[in-house]
Amino acid sequence: MDRVLDAAPGSKVLLLGNEAIARGALEAGIAVATTYPGTPASEIGDTLARVAKDAGIYFEYSTNEMVATEFAIGAAASGVRALVSMKHVGLNVAADALLTFAYTGTRGGFVLVTADDPSCHSSQNEQDNRYYALLGGIPLLEPSSPQECYQMTKEAFALSEKLELPVILRTTTRVSHVRGPVVVGEIVSGPKKKDFVKDPKRFVTVPAVARARHLILLERLREASKLADGSALNRVYKIGTGGRSGIITSSAAFNYVMDAAKVLGMSTDVLKLGFSHPLPTRLIAEFLRTHDSVAVVEELEPILETSIRAVAQHEGLKTKILGKADGAFPQAYEFDQAIVASGLVKAFGLRGEIAKTVSVDLQNLPVRPPVLCAGCPHSATYYAVNKATNRKAIFASDIGCYTLGVAPPYSAADLLVCMGSSVGTAGGLAKVNDQPVIAFIGDSTFFHAGIPGLINAVHHGHKFLLMILDNRTTAMTGHQPHPGSDKGPSCCDITSVSIEEVVKGCGVKWLKVVDPYDIKTTTDTVKQALTQNGVSVIIARRECALITKRDQKGAILKKQYIDQEVCKKCRTCVDKFQCPAISSVDKVQTIDDASCAGCGACAQVCPYKAIKEAR
Amino acid sequence: MADIYLVGVGGQGIITASRIIGDAAILAGKNVLLSETHGMAQRGGSVMCTARIGDVYSPLIPDGQADVILSLELLEALRAVCKASKNTVVASSVEKMIPLSVSTQKLKYPTLEEVRREVTEIAGEFVSIEASKLAGEAGVPMSSNIVMVGALAGTGRTNLDRKHFEKAIEMNIARNVRENLAAFSKGFDAVSRRNQT
């Protein structure tokens, strides 16, 4: 029984926010769903990939978020319902498609989920994607809990069809990755096929069409604002007996407000905005009119705060508005109950007692940041590259597990901005630096955004080495397939695209494929590549060790141990190589048998041949 | 209300443990919220999950407010004490996973007794559990996480019945259900009988 697909109508099930979104989409009768995996959005796609066949929908892990969005646009413009999900930075990639789709509008319901990541738990920035709703003129719904994730996904589809506009459903890490009870409804199968009715004066955005469509978009937004005013998703929660002070909030911040207000013993009104763009201006004006001071509590950018100040100015209201502008609430990082409680105390001048945090000196505790796993092929690759270059190279890195190579002992990342940036930035680095430049990119990331950069490098004769770290999966986000994979989601047959053929097709003349577990060959190949003119490419291919372990293919690998009689305690295996299975305690290096993945890389690293196969 | 703070190292099965707690709460007809660590932090880093049983809106546990801290790894129990008070039971597996910083920065991994001493300066009680050994005895050596769910149930601080936990284990574990229930039972006994020995 599948928890998401088979939950009976009316039953209460424990669902992750992302699973609740998937269930909501299934109940809304989607025909297609697409994604490119990214934390904290991944489980939306993973759930739909798993149930697609049984649910009778089409699902794909698209090459990137732009393609995922375009695919969904094609389906929705035809009249079926489509869901596309991504992490916040994925929307930067998809924005080109989305912002103009708001002009043409949609026929079938189109919902784009963006999962933001305040505090950068697993991201390169903490951008606030509510701005995309403002930028594109796109209605925005913001759930706070798994139950709302489920419910608002369904409402988003209805709203999208009513307004004929795409709708953004925006979550954050503490919404997508919260598990809670969800009372589900019935899964209704919607149409899976629709004939596309040609209407080029709407759907072909040449300038004349775009100009006309912009006015239609603005008209629809005025309509949307009225819907927001009357929406049940925007409602007041009375705490205690209410009062002359009020709070306006949305998303995860709402949860902290409710808990903090209770702890502080406040009596106040909380206006929760679930449908927050376009702003329900009449509702907000009324709330401001009936309160003397209003705190706006939102994570990251002061988007509501600024717009609410504008409403007050427009309505000529003197209500005191408190928020980030006065320093009551921070503009960086996610909130929690303590931050919100302290903000409310500051904003309203309360004399509430904020629970003191225990001060414990944990500074001397050994830190435990994420690391490359035991048996990770990237570890062997980085060791070989450092050996080949004597660390005299500039490393342009990219997004994936292999970014963890930034830490010592490899220090194998010098510049990283976004998906695919290794290839583009390597060209610029190489043009203005005399040191060798090596770009590292994962297989999934190469397909996602590396190819245009590679074509550019070939075309302009940029001189660098591109290493495609091919572990046969999208590892960091949970081992999703990519275009190079042999097996796709449950619904569909897929065709594996060869990285070698793509690289050659881009015009690369010097290409080698190595097994990173063979450190000597990898080292020699890197040395050779760096003597080439123009762009050279090495594909370092070895399956992710976690998959090898999971599928119990480990039988082909041999666990290692350190022969203490041979070991000279030189520490090469911990200072120049990095493996979580190898530790050095009290000057003795040992391999933990349970953690060892049996890759044998460490045995090649040991200068005294003290690391041996366990019998 | 019961606030449970679960900590460990990425890959130890902490999300499964928290999901079992969540399902047990729902089976008992209670509200529950869990928060989870996914993504980059899971690659062998410190990870935490929360389980809040009762009427709350936010899944995050404020400092000093955990009723139980459940740690799947010894050092991580100490790292979690900011969530503890004198009302807190800290139940930790004695399993040690030596972080790379111990090897590379020559930092010291604390002993069990050091952890016990430092934790009990803040927390009400520290209980150590040989989770890995008990899981092995139950026939599922990889199920330390299930032993620790048993340990949680054994504290009696969740207000959930043992049968709800057992049913939740059946809902979340696909293979070796009987052995996992035995692992749960061993963890339960290790904690509930702690003062009898």
C-alpha cells in the first residue's frame, strides 16, 4: 500500500509537506507532472515518479527546470492540468518560460511549486521567490503545514483555471520537510489528452501579441486581487480576546507566530495570508483600520511589509506598521519561535519573558559537517587531480555532492555560483590566468546546464580541462535518474543519452573515460589532458557508492584493513585522502569495517602498502 | 505535549525513526509535527529531526524544551544538549562514529563518562543504550534506530502506548518485521528497566 496514492478518502495520514502536494495534485486530476530534483522540493517529484504508473499520469524528471516548465506549459496550454516543481534557484532557470507564460495564460490548470530554503540548509543562496510572483504578475499561494500543502495545491489548480493564469505555490524547507497529519479527499482522474486549439494571437508572443496580452494579464490580476480579498485562505485567527494590536503573517512564520503569541500570553489578532499575491488590499486595509499597530512577520525579504505600508499610505491610515524596517525582525535566515517571540516583544514593547537559552560551551566538540561518503568515487578523483597538478590549478566547481570536495584535504573548489557554472566560469578563469584550470561537473548537472558552456568553450578555443564526474545518478538529492540513466520513473520507458556522444557532438576532440577507483590511470590522464590546447574532457565514471551498497553489488568490492605492523603512521590516508571509514585516534589509523565500502582507493594511496584487502 | 529531539549522523535511519513516532502519534489520535533534515546535510553530517506531539503549530523545538533527546550516536547527544533542561531525559546510543575532524584536526572524541557528565550538568537524566548490540541480538544489526525508538517508548515520556509504536513499526518497515519488533522491545526494556539493575 502506498501512503500517498492509496490513502482512503476522509482518512488521516502522516504526510511530508511535499507528499501532501503530490496527493493534492493527484486529487486535482493532473495529467502531467515534471521536475528537476532539488532540496527541499525533491520528494514531490519522487512521490509522483513512484505512483505515476498506478495513478495513470505522466511524470518525468526533466533535463532541467526550464525544460520541465516548458513541457508543463505545452500540456497545460492544450487544456490538461500540469504540475511542475523545483527548488527556489531552479526557478531562476525556469523564469524565462514562466514569466511570458503569464502573458499567454493557460487553458488547463498550471501550478508551479517553488520550495525556498531560508538559512541555505542545502542551497547556494536563500533568495525569496515570492518576488517572482510580483515580477511576473502571477498569483501566489503560501501553505504553512502539510494539510495546507495538500489543500492549497488543489485550490491552486482551480484558481489557475478560473483566472487562466499560471499559479505559484511557494513553500519553504520548514513547510516542505515537515511531516504532519493530512486528511485527504478522493483522487479524481482528470483528462489526460486534449486537442490543442490553435490561437496564435494568444499563444505566439510576437511583440504585437505580447503588448496586448500584458493588458489582459493586468486585468486578470485585478480580478485575482478581488478573489484574494474573499479567499478563505486569508483569514484572521483570534488569540485570547484579540485586541488593538495585530499581526500579519504567512508561510512558516505563521506557525512561529501562533506558538510565540501563546507563550507570550498575548491577546491579538493574526491575519494569515495564504493567498498573498496579488495582495488582498481591501482585507488588509480593513485589518489596518481596526488595529492601532500591526507587526508584519515574514521570513527573508520584507515583501508583505513593504506592500502593506503602501496600502496604509494609499488608504491614508495612521496604523503603526512594525517589521524589518525598524529592526524587530531579521531579513536573513529562517525564523523560529524564539526569534519571532523576541521580535514581537520588540515590536509591541511587551514585557514578556523570553525563555533563556541554555549556554553550553560546545566549542571544543569535534565538528561533523557533511562529507564525501566512504567509497565515494569523487574522493578518489580529487586525490588523483591533486596529485597530478601538485595542487597548482584553479578549480571551477559545480552543484552536487562533489562540491563537498571544497573541504580539506582536497580543497577542490575555488569558484562556484550555480548549476552548470563550472564550464562557463572555467573559460573566463583560463582566459585571464596562467595556472591550469580544471572544471568539475556531475553527470546530472552536465545535462542540466553544462552543455551550452561546453559548446562555447569549443567554439572559442578556451583552454581548460572539464572533468565530468559521472556517478550514474543525481546523488545529492536522493538518486533520481537523469538523461544518462537506464531506468526512469514508473510510468515510462526512457532512452539513455550517452555523455560521450554529447561531448563529441559538441566538438570536443580530446576525450578520455577513466575509472576513478584506478588512481594511477586517472592521475596520468589528468596530466596528459593538461598538456592539450583547447578544451579537454575526462569522464570519471563510477557508480555512486551508496547505490552500489544499497543494491548489494558490493560483492565485487573488497573491504580493506590497515596492517598495523606495516603502517608507518605517516597519516597519508587521513591527511591527503579523505574517507569517513578511516579514522586516526591516538596516532593510530584504522578502517571501520562496517563503514568501508571496499573501493580500494585508500590502498593505492598508502605509500607503504599497509592497507590490504580483508579476508 | 511531548517534544522529542532526535539526533544522529546522516545515514543512520533517523528519518525512519521519526516517521514511526509520527505514525504512532496519529494512531493514538494525537496531533503531531515532525521536521526533517534532507539534502546535503545527510552526507555523513550531524542531522536532527524533531517530533512534537500535541497542539502546536511549529515543528521546531525551542532551546531547553525537549522532553526527550534521542541520540543515535554518542557525540551527537552532547551536541544536542541546548534543547535540554532538568526535565529532559537524554537517551543515547553508545555507538561512536568518529568524525573526520577528530582525525584531521586532532580533536578529542569524548568518552561515555565525559558525555554522561556534561549532559547531566544540564539534562535531568542520561541513559546510555547499546543499540547496535541489541539490534544484533534481535537479528537486525542495522536497526539501531528501531532499538532507539523502543528506548523512547521506554521512557514513558511520549504518552503513547506501546501498541501504537508497534503498529507504526509494521507500517514503516518492509522487511524483518518480527526482528524489528524484537529490536524495539530490547530498547524499550533497556530504558524502562534502567532503575531496576
